[in-house]
Amino acid sequence: MEYNLADLFESVVDVVPDREALVYADHPGTGAERRLTYAELDAAANRLAHHLAGQGVAPGDHVGLHLYNGVEYLQTTLACLKIRAVPVNVNYRYVEDELAHLYRDADLVALVYDAEFADRVATAAARAPRLRHRLRVGGTGPEAVSFADAEAQGSPGRDFAPRSADDQLVIYTGGTTGLPKGVMWRSEDLFFAGLGGGAPTGIPVSRPEELAERVAAGGEGLVFFPAPPLMHGTATLTAFIAFFFGQKVVLHRRYAPEEVLRTVERERVTSLALVGDAMLRPLADALAGPLKGTDCSSLLSLSSSGAVLSRTVREQFQTLVPQVLILNNFGSSESGFNGTATDESGAGEGFRLRVNSRTAVVDPVTHRPVAPGVPGRLAQRGHVPLGYYNDPVKTAETFLTDAAGERWVLLGDMATVDAEGVVTVLGRGSQCINTGGEKVFPEEVEEVLKAHPDVYDALVAGVPHERWGSQVTAVVQPRPGTEVTLCQLQEHCRDRLAGYKIPRVLVVTGHIRRSPSGKADYGWARQVAARAAGR
């Protein structure tokens, strides 16, 4: 047995087959609610795996998942891994041109999609010559095979060929700008870098068989609730962490704060995963308002990855749920988990991380570790991806092997490190604003803006300026019933930021655009800011 994700999952199934593994709880008490034990989820994945293999999906072939959250998403992921095919996430917000690009770039041979996306899928698939098999979840029509029919006809047995630690999973990431890129993960590397090696808060397993031994020796009772879309790495990895603990996963189709709180109470959720203020703030507002009194006493931890939780929102939620441990984690599709923010992180202090032993801040040119206080590029070594699929140029820019033969990934975030090894993340280098020769990272200014009591959300962008090169512009969504002015926000920032970082232009908007997982859409912010500057 190797560190293969399918093998590891099956080893857990064999020791806790009757334990509840997955609950799809969007509509309790209706036909939409589904509960599966580990044995039932395994059999369902086997059925789909046999169907895909019967359609000619071979080891190494790429299968797209164009789905909302649901049993089918995790079932398809497991089915692909079982036959050594490569599951590929698809952003369901993409329009036809973006989908056609991803389908072609990823060399998809099969696609599983929700019926709601049928029109978009049909037009994009016509432009992807390698895509030869489609499975539709729900709906009717001759253009695809019914997912339910495919599952019903497949064998529930496990008669699959031996697998390898080199079997892959691809995570497509659009980041905050640019075309999506497919990050190629080996099973073994993802198990240790993204899934904690079977013990994200303790000592990783030392051999594959040890995972099932730990599950058999441990108990149940933990309930993991990945609230973001499974199409983003944070949620899928959270689900697999739960599976490798032998614990229960709860899913909702879409993120709805009030329904999340009801499910936390009903399912006795112990661990809630989300992404940034865009998901936590409405949750806190609901708990302080219409859902006041909801029983969240079961909740032990709340973790965020992919976007920063501001101190203001953390403190608001902590007041409402005082027993919860809030983990402001830092990671990416290219690195897995890097570290967790310290208590000092917040408005004016930056995002300060206690990183794992594999993370470093290196010189962008020499790739050698920088001295304390010197800005560099965040990097991680060891269990890192193989590169970007179909993109040798970006792979060469981002992934390298040092003289000792160790693999590194260079992340897009700039950072400094202090004498004690604590890393302060400055922000994405690609979003850095150069104003009068000074560098301003949007995330730092956004953290301060969101600490203002009348600011619900904020993004910061640079717009061209004839004297300074770029001008710091704040795009702000006020809290309902409030108004904010540029003078108010500048005064608020004055004691917390250097003068050149203070916004010179304010754009007030009714809604800040973010991805479904809460990540910032800086392209949109720059367009809004540029239009305001033009006026």
C-alpha cells in the first residue's frame, strides 16, 4: 500500500464501514437530504468508477467536475481516484469562453455537471474536441447520460487495478487575476501538504497502514462542515481531512448563512471551514440578528483559508461564540497549508504567520532565504505540486529544484520574516500598488478599512495617476443604513497606516464582487476604481 488517496480512503472504510460519512443537509426532511455511511459512499463511488472505466476513461485521463456542492461531487472525486483518472475542478461561475478554455486546457475527456449548467456546458463542450463523455446530474435530455442511471448500472465492487502514490489530482485556480491554471498534485504530496498526513494538528502517519489503525483506535463524534464551494480547494481538502479521520462531513449545495447556522445546531457541527470575511461576517450578522439564540455550543473550531479574516470580524464572531477556536490559516492551491496567523495579526499589524518547517521567505532572484526584515517571496519545499498542467513557462517560473534535489514552489505572496521565524505576509506581488515609488499591498489597507464600524467590505486597487504613477483607491461597501465619506476613512486610517498608503479616492458600491469562496476579484475592483477616476 502506498500513500494513494483512494487506497487510504478505502482503508478507512474497511475499519468503520457503518459509521456515518456524509450528510447532504440542504433541505432536512425532504428527498434532497441524503445520509451515507462509509460503506455506502464507497459503494456509490465504485459504481460510478466502473461506469467511467466502461466508457473508456483510462488512468491519467482528466474528468471535469462542473458541480455545485453535493454527494455527487465527492462521489465523483473518489470514483476518479479509484480508477487512477484525474479529477479536475471547474468553476461553475465561468461563462462559455472561460469554460471552453478550461475544458481544452485541461484536456477533459469526460465531464460531470449539474443540469442547471446544461446550456453553458453544451456550447463550451462543442469547442473541446477531446471531451467525449458527459454525465448530467438531474434534468433530462439526450446530450448526456443520466448520473443516476450510470450509478445504478455500475458494479459496487472494488475490482480495480493497483494504484500509485504518483496518481494525480488537478486543482484549477484562477487566483485573483489571469486565466485559470491547473495545479498538478501527486497523491502522496497532497496527502502530506494539504491533508496533514492524517494528523493536521499532530504527528503525521509514518506508513500508509497507520491511517486506518488510528481511525480504528479512535472514536467518532467530530462533524466537519466545509461551507465554501467544493470546486475550490479549501472545501474539498477539508472533506478529505474528515474522511481520513473517519469522521462525518456535512454539505450544503450553496452558502446561505442562516441555513449554515441551523445545520450547525441540528448536526452538532464541531468544525466549520469557510473563506474570509465575505463568509464569516454575514454568519456573525445572522447570529446576532434573525438567528440569535441558535445553539452553537458544539462548535469547537472555525477555520478560514484562501482569504484573510480581519480582526474586527473575528472578534465579532468570538463574542457570539466564545468557546470556538478561530484559525486564520494561510495556504494556496500551489502549496497546501503554510501556517496559521498569530493573535497579533490585525489592522495595522499585517498578517503574521507561524509557519510550518517547510515554509520560508526567499530572495525572488537567488531563491536563498532572506535576512530578517528584508522583503522576499514566500516559498515552500518538499511535498509540493509537480507544476501547472499544459503550462511549462509558468511552471518554470514557479516551481524549481534546488542543488540538493529538493523541490520548491515560489508563491505569489511577498513577505518578511523576523528573528523568531514569524512571517508577515505583505500581499500578492501582482496586486502591489506603486505610488510615488512606495509599495502598497492592498490587503494591508483593506484590513484597516474593514475595522471601521460603518464598512461592511472593502477592496483596494491602484489607478493610474499622472504624478504618482498609481493612486490608492478604496472600493467600499458600507453597512446597511450607514454612509461613509473619504474624509472619515482617511481619518480612520491615519493612525494605523503610513501616509502614502491612505486611500486618495473612495468608490462606494452596494456590493463587493468576490468569488463564491470569498476570494477578492481585483480585476473588477480596478475597473470600478478606474471608472470613478475617469469621472
